[in-house]
Amino acid sequence: MATHEEIELGREIDTIVIPHGSTTRLPKGTRVRVLQQLGGSITVTTEYGGLYRVDPESLDALGMEAPPVASAPEGSADKPLEDQVWDVLRTCFDPEIPVNIVELGLVYDCRLGELDAAGKRAAAIQMTLTAPGCGMGDVLAQDIQKRLEKLTQIASAKVEVVFDPPWNQSMMSEAARLQLGFY
């Protein structure tokens, strides 16, 4: 499916309003355009305006199939656990920016706890948002937590959204700045 193609919803769906983070329902027949399709979720705009995140379980309403649920990005299972965690974080995207949260410089800290009795570890992530007023923090944190907890060696994941230090564009990787035209 091409980005910016107009689609009529085949059924009513629940979505997340960007950047507020609240949920809303889009009725069957609403005309939407896909703006971004990254990390398993899709960002759309409607014929009336606004941005909405559509999660994988609702993609059928757009005539699309949900991507297969993977425990880790392809090829990362042979890597050390910390590398696997970073690979998972690179599959998470700001719904308004087509760059993953790692390249955007939103992840401030990633720590793995000691092995538990089952041979698993806890993951603790500290991250920020591009704007303190963005309501998507909880949505992104839950998305990251779910993805990390699919790794077989992770017992639990805690994601904390912090605002110190405040994020700025210099925290982005060179690749992200190039992709977004900040040079």
C-alpha cells in the first residue's frame, strides 16, 4: 500500500489521537490517508484533519494485514541481550517522525538487571519525548515495554519517561539529521 493513498475504513476502529495520546473511535466509512507506516503501527490523517495512530490489531479495517509478531528483530537472536534490547528499541517510532527513537536520541539509558532464578533479566529504560507536552509518552512507553517483554531472556521491562535533560535536535544521530534534512 502506498503512503498517502486514500482508504475508506471497512469497519469502526479505536485509534490514538496524536499528539494528545487520548483514544477515539473512527467510524466505518471514514476516509483516511496513510502518512507513516513504521514499527508495526500506522499514522493516518482523516478527511477532517488530525493525526491518528492505528495499532496492528485494527489494520484489517484499512485492508491491510498485521505484521507477524516477532520476539526480536530478524537476525538479533544470536547477539548479546543488550544488543537485542537496542535492536528492539530501534523498531519503535515516534508516530509523527519517520525515525526510530534511538536515532532520534530519545533513549537516555538502558540497563539490564541481574539474572533471576529463571535465567531472565529485567530491563529498565529511561527515555524522553521531543516535546514535554506530548501526550504520546505513555503510549510509546507501553509499546516499548510490550516489545521488550517478548524477548525470551527478558522477565520484565520498565520504561520511564523523563525530561531532564530536555531533548534537543543535537541529540539525534547524524543519520537521523540527514534523513530529516537538518543539515
